[in-house]
Amino acid sequence: MEGGDLICNFKKCRKRLTNVAYVTACSHVFCDEDGTREFNKSTTCPACQTDLANKFEIVRNNLQPSEQYKSMILAGLKPDVICEIASRAHAFWAYQSYQEKTYQEYVASKSKERCTQIEQYYEQIVSRTSTELNTSKKDVEETKKKLNEISDKLQERNRQHQKLQSMYDAMRRKFITMSSFEAKDNPASAATVYRVQSRESLSAASDHVVNNGPERHLHGDHSTSPNHFDFNPRLGHADSDIPANHVQKKFSVGLGTPRQ
């Protein structure tokens, strides 16, 4: 009991009693609202289901009696009667204290069981989370290892690419230098080869015009005059047959008569 006050024994109420209360012969007490409602319906105790049909088995008492009531309620009674009344009142309080203690122990036991269940539940969650975390750490470590391997392979490929690129650049510079030296050292040979190729191309173009007619040109384009066509001496020859320092010229051929 809190602060020496009685507690309503109705299980859905349990509020402190300070003014008026219903007291029963079975040593239970109820607040004014619950006692009025329940005892108007029947004389059965709401706490222990005891039948309270006799007179004075249900009493509505004022818990804060006046001084005049205190001085007159036991006046004229024998001391042994007064002691018996006080003893029974004390037994009522002892029972209420024991009942409240039992109830609080029950609540504490239920709370402890609930705490144990919650603790076990969260221990399982922590254990499962720890297992998942360890698994995630292993996955992260494996992923980092694979990433490092891929990074190393990429760096090796980049080194190989740079090496091949350097080799390619060196060979390209060497080839360009050798071609430049060959063109400078033998310009007459290059010009002779070019003139021979030009004459052969010119002769082939003339034969083409004689055999196929002046309207069918080598490039498929019709000239403004039906008696001549434009001829490119590079047609039918590879780029390697023409010297690097040669300036291309365009020949206009008409019916076997070349003109510049």
C-alpha cells in the first residue's frame, strides 16, 4: 500500500482510497464508484466471489472521520470489546498488506519473465546480427582482394600498352626517317619510276578510249566535251609507286592526244 492508503481491490481499478470506501466481511475494499456499481447489481464480492447477503457484511465507511465520530463510535464499550474491534481492524489491514505484497510479487515475477524473454529475443538478434556482420566482413575482404588483383592486372596491362605504344612510336619514327633518306638519296630513280608509270597509265587510257568510245570515261563522270576525258595517273597504282615529294598532276586525254 502506497503511503499507508488502501488500494481498491477491483482488478481493473486499483486506485488509492482516501475518502469513502466499501469494506466487506471477506476483508476486501473497493472504491466508492466500483463498490456502488457492483453491489447494486449483486451482493457477491467482486474480488473473491464470496456471498455477502448478511447485514454489516458490506459497509460503506468514511476513511476520514470527524473528531466527534472518533470520540463517540467506541464510547461506552468494554475494553475487551474495544480491543477485539481493534484487533479485527488490525487483521483487516494486515490482510490488505499481505494481499498487496502478493500482488506486487506477482507483477514483479511477470515483469521479470517478460524481461527474460526480451533479453533472450535481443540476444538472438545480436547473435544473428553478429553472424551477418562477420559474413559481410568476409565478403568485403574478398571483394577488396579481388579489386586489388584486378587493379594489379590493369596496371600491368597499362604498362604493356605503354611499352607497345613506345615500340610503335619508335618504329614509326624509324620508318619515316628511312623513307625520307631514301627519297633524298635517289630522286632520279623516283622520278624515272614515276614517268614510266605515267606513260603506262596514259597508254592504257588511250586504248580504253579507242576501244570503248569517248563517252565512257575512266572515272565514270561525263566531261563537257565528248572528245576528251580527265585522267589521273595514279589510277590503278599503289601509293608506294609514287615518290613522297612528287606533286600530282591531272592529265586531260582526248582521243589519243595527251595534253597538260
